[in-house]
Amino acid sequence: MAHTAMSGTGTTAGDDPLQTAVWRLRSRACWADAAALLQPVTAAAALQRAALLVERCLYTEQGWAEAEDALRTAEALAHTDDERGAAACERGQLAYAATLHGVRDRADEARAALGRAAALIPPGTPRRALLDFRRGLLAENLTRSPQAARAAYRRAHAAATAHADALLLSFTWRHLAGLALRDGEVAEARHGFAESLRIREELGYLVGTAPALVSLADTETEPEASRLREEARRLYRLLGGVPTWLARQLAPPAAGAATA
């Protein structure tokens, strides 16, 4: 299961108090509360609010109608190419999430929206880094094209490094590591998952920490693997069972099941 990044603000000292409050709520899986702090009267606020509610859909598999409404507002307020591109990027992400979770097959809509975003968002910008990452998600999880996914993740990783977007870096590290693990490159995967976990812990991104722990556990031997999974279970319970898709990975082995 893959999840997404929304370029974060409010993560460092000296940031706007509103953005700091939004970040703290978002990082603790309180997307609706975070969105409620934002009045969608400007394109920027409407876009951020929509992005929060789209992210909630991906992590909780709920709130689809609210995300659609917020996205329509953001699309209506977008006037520049950059704003229209950002709205299209969120439209693509929502369609991707609905397809990934089996709500409805919107893969064609996701591809079209991300393609529209690519035509509007200039290369070399922070928004382009997020777009490249999301195009990688589409390639990896819907198109089943790991080579295209790797190329997109690498572009996003380089751009996130250039723009000092630590949160997005935590996602690119994680997904590049996932592809490495699929190819049997365990040491490379362990390094990438460890970097992703380190960044998320430093940022206080709690909702993304349990998945990072589970991924790192998949590259470790016992007893470290079990310790990491137990810490992930603790965080998962603390956040009320979010992200929902992590439940399958954290389920204890059936009684009497053979273990390797």
C-alpha cells in the first residue's frame, strides 16, 4: 500500500502559527480539524484545505464527499497556471486514492488530471516535485510499471532535496526503498526505510511513523523486527487505527501458524 505526501509547512520554529497548528493536527491524523482552521477564501487556502481532506481519504478510506467538495472549491478559486496545476494534482491524487482503495475505478481520471498538472506546473518548482512523486505512485500501483515509478521517484527525490522538503523526502526514500526491496536489494532498502523513519520522527509526523516502522521491520532480523512492529502497533492504536490499510500488516500471526 502506498500513501502520499503533501508538501508540509509549519514544521519548523518561526513558521506561521496557523501553519504550525495545521501541521500538528495533520501529523496526528486530525485532518478534519486541520481543515477547519483554513477558510477557503483564497486559492492558496482552498488548495491546502482540499489537500488535507484528500490525504484523509487515503489514510482513512473515509470523507470522499467532503474532499470532492473542497476540491471543487479549490478548482473554482484557481486562476493562475500554478494554482490550476496544483488543483489538478489534487484531483489526480483523489482519483488515485479512490482507485487504490477499490471505491471506484478512476485510474483514467487520475492519469488525465496528473497529465494536466504536468502541463501547467513548471519544472524545477516545489509543486513539480510533489507531482513527480504522485506520478510515481500511479506508475507503481496502478500501471504496475516499477521502472517508470523509479524514474519518477528519483526526479521527486532530487527536487525535494533541492527545495529542502523534508516530508516529501521521507516519502521518496520510502518508495525507492520499497522498489529496492522488491528487487532483493535488502541493504539499500534498509537504508532508505531508515532514512524515511528518521525524517518522520524528527518532523513529528506520527501518522506516517507506524508505516515507516513496519517497512523497516521487513528488512531486519529478529528480535529487532518484532520490536519495530510492536512500536508500530502502539502508534497505530494511539491514532485510532490509522492508516486503515496498515491493519493487515500489523495483524498478529494466527495461533499455531508456522513462522520462518
